[in-house]
Amino acid sequence: MSEGRVAATPAGVRLCPLDSLEDGGARNFVLQMRAGRFHGFVVRDGHHLSGFVDRCPHAGLPLAQKLDDYLTPDGRFIACSWHGALFDRQDGRCVGGPCVGQSLGAWPVALVEDWVVTA
């Protein structure tokens, strides 16, 4: 089994019940697969979910230095804690910092019967 990081997950994996993901917040998920580990996070806005690969396009590092600490203090943006890049919560587009014009990798997620699942 490889210890590398993988960039995608299969559809239909249950991640958590919706009520365990704070509205307006973000949460980290690590999935172990045969090819390696997937690191991603989900941002919740009501019943709208946005999933992203946990990798900054600027330096290739995970965004958060502390578990689940993906958002700016006011919650308006996703932030890279290493170099200060700011990303749109909905689409992951970089709107400030060293990688303007780039985007976080999308991780398809959905809400199915009050569960956050991979899509």
C-alpha cells in the first residue's frame, strides 16, 4: 500500500452527518484508500457544501496548520495559514495573496439524507 497523497475519492463515501459540520464552518477529512491518503475539507453554508482538496496551489502545502482552521477570523474566505492566500468559499478561486488567478482543487461533495457524502 502506498503512503502517498491521492487527489480524488470515489463517490458515495459518507463523511459525517450534516449537523456535525458547523453552519458557516469548515472541517477536515482524511480518507485512507489503497493508493494512499486523500486530504480534503468541506465548507458549509446552510445546506450548500463546497469541498476542496487540502493543498494550496501556491506551495503545495495543506492550508491549515491547526485542525479545521481553514477560514479567516470573520469567516468570509478560506485562508492558507502558510502564506496568507485567500480563496472564495464557494468555488475555491484565489482572490488574494501569492496565487491570485489559481484555484483550490475541487472535491465533489453532496448532501444525501442529512449526510455529507463524496459525489
